[in-house]
Amino acid sequence: ERQRDRRGKGDDQGGQQGGQQGGGGGGGQRQQRQGQQNNRDNGPQDDFDDEAGGRRGRRGRYRDRRGRRGRDDFAGDVQVADDDVLIPVAGILDILDNYAFIRTSGYLPGPNDVYVSLAQVRKNGLRKGDHVTGAVRQPKDGERREKFNALVRLDSVNGMAPESGRGRPEFQKLTPLYPQDRLRLETDSNVLTTRIIDLVAPIGKGQRGLIVAPPKTGKTMILQSIANAITVNSPECHLMVVLVDERPEEVTDMQRSVKGEVISSTFDRPAEDHTTVAELAIERAKRLVELGHDVVVLLDSITRLGRAYNLAAPASGRILSGGVDSTALYPPKRFFGAARNIEDGGSLTILATALVETGSRMDEVIFEEFKGTGNMELKLDRKLSDKRIFPAVDVDASSTRKEEILLGTDELAVVWKLRRVLHALDQQQAIELLLDRMKKTQSNAEFLLQIQKTTPGSGNGND
């Protein structure tokens, strides 16, 4: 019996040496076979996903016959021969689960995108949304072409040296404050849209604003006016116009009329494209804010972005009224909530349009989720636009929180006096009186002086 026990122990040890960790008490020969099998299988595994997001199934499938790893192992330091031809590349970095790409043709995936390994991303402290320049190796004649060229040299990150990316502050750790520096939108005396916004809902750097608009009330024209005013009055701000689920002709019109970055995904594209564009755009804006820049993002529209996330998100099983998935509203909230004025430099201003009165219960649910999250609201009215009164601004319902920080003491007193006067009138009379008086003056300062002189302090008159 002792000899038999000794033999069993020897077999067990042999099985463990064959590679099986923590055996379950079976025969030694079986463990040995399993150990040999494990040795074959436990080679380096490559988790490289293809661009469509599908998991590569078999472990050894993308290694060559000698058992060498895929390109993720050596891509951190790619060896470049003297006779290699290097082609310069530039674009926005998009980091996915197990790999990254430089989007060279905009914010959507394209055929000329450049592959970046996670080793390079970690080594250089790269983040999603960084603007990266570098070089790829041109394939030689007869060489097998990869689907995407790999980055072999990193030249700059956001216009600075590659190593500068490591010590950057993280956006989420920056301290948010109320907007303090005003973004004046008033330009020419005849552009009444921006003059009215300056009076009823002033905007500051770091504002989180909603433009609440029924269909056909001129919200896109208001966005264009705001964009053009910012490029004229605040050229230091980086302007980004994000158009999600929009008509193609409106995208072209915006590109031609706005001197800024126009990022778009038209309604004929899948919902995944809408969400990809929006996420990469907001990450780009965050990277600029981390560097101390002032960024203004105009989004049209947050309702359609919510719809796109509702279509693209995996079903959680919890459905709200209107067919909205409970998890689908978190990503657009994260987008909108990124707006903030940063203590000690930098700001991210987001003005987003929200659709109401569309007849869709889903749109109502999405709007209700965002109502109250902004610190500025500009409301447009369908009755005014039906009577062809533009801009169709509902003066009573439009306002900015903590407007006393943005307006001077004297200006604030006159604006409040003006509000009391307009509140006594009905909606149409109020906007008509306001537009009529503004047309007769050359600037808002002149208009407010006139109001101060002609309006009694009690605000009972109609002047």
C-alpha cells in the first residue's frame, strides 16, 4: 500500500510539472495530458478587436506560425529602417476598448484612419480627443498591406511636444464656478436676435444653456447668429458647432456661414454615428479646456442626440414612458453637464437646442430630463413664429441664473425695470414693443438709457 501511495504522489507531481495548476485529485496521467494541452493553449493571447467591435474568437488565430504576438506587443517602439518612406498624418485620437485610432478625415471612422496601440497611448499619456500628428510607414512593393497603417512616430499632441501630455490636469478634477466673464453677442445694430439675447438671457463663459424651441421657430438661425457673434466678439474662443441627426442642406449652410469647426452627422446615418460624433467632439472640447482654452459648443439638438442614444444603447429592460430606455439619457446628460467655468483658467460653454411640442411623447420625456439642468434658458414660441415675428423669443420665459454676476449694477437695474414693463403686456405685444424700440436705437446701451429715462420706477407704464 505504501508503494502504491508513493507511485500516486509521483504521478501527481509529474502532472503538476506538466503545467496543470491546482489539480482536483484525478489520476496523474490525465493531469499530465491536461498540462501539455494547457502549455499549448496558454501562449500569449491577443485581444485585438476589429474596428466593427467584434471580438476575435480564437486565441492563436492572429499569431504567426512561430507563436509571435500581434502588433500590439511591438507597436510601442516600431523599428523604422533607413530606407522606409514615412508619410505624415494628423487627426483626432479616438480610444476604444482595446485599441485606438487617429481619425484623419473628421470625427467619424474612415478608410485612412491610423492604428495606435494601447502601449503608445499609455507611454505618452494620450487621451481621447487629443489632436495628434505623427508618421506612418509607407508599405513597400510586394509587402502585405494592413487594413490600417500603424503609427510609427509621434510628433506632437495638441500642438505641443509628445511628453507634455503626461502632466495635464484631469477635466473631472477641475473646479467648476458660475460664469463670470460675459460673452457679448451684440454686433451690428440691425442684428436684433443677438441684441435681444444679451438683454433677456445674457451668456457668460462656462454657461450651460438650453434653447427650447418648437419646430419651425428659427432655432437654427438663432444658433447661426450666436456662432457668428462669438467669432466676431470673442475670437479667443474655440467654436465648435455639433449637428446631430440634421438635414444635409442645413449642414452645408452652417459650414458656409460659420467661421468655426462644424462637426456633423446627418439623419441618413445610423444612430451609432450620431453618438460617436457627439462623444468625440465633447472629448476634444474637454482636452482644450484642460489646456486653459475657452471653448464654445453649439449643439443642435440635444433631443435628437437623446433619441440616437436610445436607439444605439443596449436594452436595459427598464423602459420609461414614450419608449425611452432608462439608461439612454445618461450619456447626453454627461455631454450637457460638461459645460462649466473653470477656476484659474479655461471654460466650456454649451448651448443646446431642445425640441418641444413635436407631438412625440419621447421628446417630452427627454426635455423634462434636461429642464432645470442648465443655468440659462431661451424659449422660443410657435405662435410668434406663425405670425412671422422673428426672433420668436418668449421674453417672460427666458432668463439666466445668477445674471447679476454677468451684468453691471446699473445695467441690471434697467433690465429688471424693462422686464417689469414687458411682464405687464401679453406675449406678442411685449416682443413687438421690444423689437420696435430696438430698431430705433443703434446699440443696447443706447436702448437701455432710453428705457431708464422714459420708464417710471414703478414700471406701471407701457413705455
